[in-house]
Amino acid sequence: MTVVSEQETKQSNADSSARLREITIAHSPDSDDAFMFYGLATNKVRVPGLRFTHTPCDIETLNQKSREGVYDVTAISFHAYPYIQDLYALMSCGGSVGEGYGPMIVSPRSFTPAEIKEKRIAVPGTLTTAYLALQLFAPGIETEVVPFDQIIPQVREGKYEAGLIIHEGQLTYDKAGLHRIVDLGRWWQKMTGLPLPLGGNAVRRALGPQLMATVTNALRESIQYALDHREEALSYAMQFARDLDTPTADRFVGMYVNERTLDYGPDGREAVARLLDMGHKAGVIGPEARVDWV
């Protein structure tokens, strides 16, 4: 029997870690993304030979960084995909899809949808899908970019007459005394009969087809693990819930991490293609999208 010292054990573990292929993952610091990546972030889901590292970052920054191919796996707004499609392919899992709900235009006043098109809207970023949907709803509407978590406070303070809200704001705007003027997810569904695909995960093509598929399967397993162990995954996600209580966070996670997150389904994939095609034809998106799924 060989006795191994603590120092030798540490060195062995370090050597083993050094031999692992690092896969860099970036996603937004939101409870739904944290829930989705719980299995991978806590090593409940492992892949032999791979080590996953996680970077939380707001979605508009990720949209911009993805254009430089910074991360192996990155959350993106679908609006950003045509600009990064040479560097990334879309994962067939990990999507945030609104089933008749989505980003909302909110205001302290009860404007009509027609009136709101004449206002200047605070938006969370020009590469967000929320912005794309807004431009399809009201072509040429005047907008100004504001950090997503500052939109509700600044609209409430009167700096803007209306704001376009994403993430948990969809469940908390009324507590700030704001009115929902338009739910763009509901508007999109009435217009197309499809769900509104908001964000997804993209995998870097430089990994090669086999590793791209392996990493995509690992994310799918992580999502499934979270759905199967909802209580513990939600407990982990609560640290990213930005002051939401547990029932509200659970509701928000349920909106955007569900069976469709495991696979978009035919209508979900059709919705992605339709949204990007409409954006291109409307002149909101420059490049024509070539949607490529892993």
C-alpha cells in the first residue's frame, strides 16, 4: 500500500485539472439562466475530459462579445445571431421562448398602443430580441439604450415616458406603479401564431462538430437535471434572482425553463427563422440569417 501525502494529492488533482479541456460558458446573471446551468455549474453533470467555467454577464454585453468569439458557449439574443453566425451555431436546447408572453412596453400612464408608437422608449440594447420585436411592432420608433435593470426606475422617475422591459421586470413592473401597454410576446403570437424566441445559447464552431455536439448534450443534461431536481436548482438560482421572493422566482423560471428549453420543437425553430427573416426584410437586421442547429 502506498501512502500519498496531502501535498502529492493536491498536485495530482492539479495535474488532472490541467489535463482537462476547458469550455468557457457565459450567460446572463438571471435566475432562469442560473437554473438552466445549475447541473454544469455545480458538477452534478460532468463530461469526461472537459472542465466548464462560467462567466455571468448581462445579455447586451454578451451579444457584443459574441461578435469577437470570446466564449465557447454563450447566451445570446436571437437578434444577434445573424451577426455571429460565421463564428457560432445555435444549440438545439437552452432557449428562452415566450408562449404568448415576452418583453413589455410599460409606462406610468395608460397610453394606447397607437400613442406609444409616438413616444421615446428606453430599451435594454439594440441587439436584444426585445428591440427587434419592438421595431417590427413600431418601425422607426425612437429609442434610447438604458441598462435593463435601470429601465423601470428611470421610467418611474419620469426620465422616459415608457420603457421596454425584459427578464424579471415582466413580473414586477406593476409593483413600481407602471402600466403594461403592449406585451410583444402576445402581439407576436397573434400576428404569427408562433411563440416568441427571445434568447438562446450558441456554441463556437472552432470546437469542431464532435465537441460542439458533446457540449450541447451536456447543456441539455444540465437543463434536465434542474427540471428533475427543481427545489435544489431553484435554491441555487435564488442568488441570481435580484430581490425576487421564491414564489415569484419560481414563476419566472417556469416561464423560460421548461420542456421547450430541452428542445425548441418544430414551431420553435420555425419561429426563430421567421423572426430573423422578418427582421432582415424590415431592414432591422443587416445580414440574412442562415440558421444552423447543433
